[in-house]
Amino acid sequence: MIVGDGPERAKLEEFVRSKGLRNVEFMGFIERDAMSEIWARAACSIIPSIWEEPFGMVVLEAWAKGRPVVAHSVGALPELITHRGDGLLVSMDSPAEMASSIQCILDDPALGALMGSAGRARLLRDYSKSSWQDGIRSVFI
């Protein structure tokens, strides 16, 4: 499932058609209320960013659902994600490494669940409202 829209969608749809892939579904934009069903079926979240992400909210969204992430190692993503701890980081210029990392999670659901749980724990520990408030409070007090 590819959720969301963007400038690459037409190219991706053409690629899928040209390869005769029948197991790829383009979902387009999904309203927040309908996302829980999508997350329930997801093994992981794939973040193939090609620009220097200043912060990856999409990582926190995946962790909130207990899902690991497979992401390009660009921008702040390597600062957020602990490789093989709460996700997998791959080189931006290696589609084979991306595919291999996704396959690793698909082949070992227990590993994916372990990384997803670690991500959720990290979200609650480091990025919760209370931890943010504690950080701000320490600046002003």
C-alpha cells in the first residue's frame, strides 16, 4: 500500500503497470479517521526521503502505532532512528538496500514488532508532551 500523494505518484503508477505488479495499491490521501485500518495492516513505515529532513514527524507517527520505520539516512532521520533498534536506516542511493531492509521486516515479524515496540517506548520517553514540557521548563527556570 502506498498512502499519500505527491509528484512521483504518476511515475510510480506507470512503473507498477509496466512491471505487471498486482500487489501494489495506491491509496492516495487518507483521512486521519481511516488511517487506523491502514496502520493495522502495515508491517512498517517506509520513509524514502530525498531531502534533508529537519525532523521526521512521520517517524513519530509510525512509532505511535508501534511500527518500525525503514528510512533513508538523510537529514535528522539518523538522529531520530536507532538502526536495528527502532527502525532501519539505508543509503539514499541504494534501492537494493531499501528493498532488502523492507524484506527483512517482512520475513521476521517478531523483529519488526520488537523494533516497533522500541520506537513506541522511545516516543513516550523522549517525545511525549510531558518530556517536551520538562525540557521547556528547564530552559525557563
